[in-house]
Amino acid sequence: MSEKEKQASQVVVVTRADLPAYCPTEAMGLWNSHPRVYIPLEESPQASCPYCGTQFELKEN
């Protein structure tokens, strides 16, 4: 599995306190980063990064 496929299968769970969510996250390595994009979770509890496909999920609790 390539590194891009590993990232695409990754799910990042965030809470309202973590908003605004963005990708790449601080946990991702600089060598494979892309421009920072904000992930819109205010209207839908799930969204993905348009660059790497990382899934973001808003947990309400």
C-alpha cells in the first residue's frame, strides 16, 4: 500500500473545540504535505481532504 493510500484510509476524529479542522494535520510529516486546506465540518459531520483524501469526522461529544 502506498503512502497516499495509507493517508486516504486515515480517519481524523475532531470535536467542536478542534474546529476549524484543517489538513495536513500537525501529525502528518512535512515531506508529504500539501497546501493547508480547511475542512468544512459545520454543515456535515464528515468530509474529506481534496488533496490527500484523509477523512475527517466531527464527534459531537
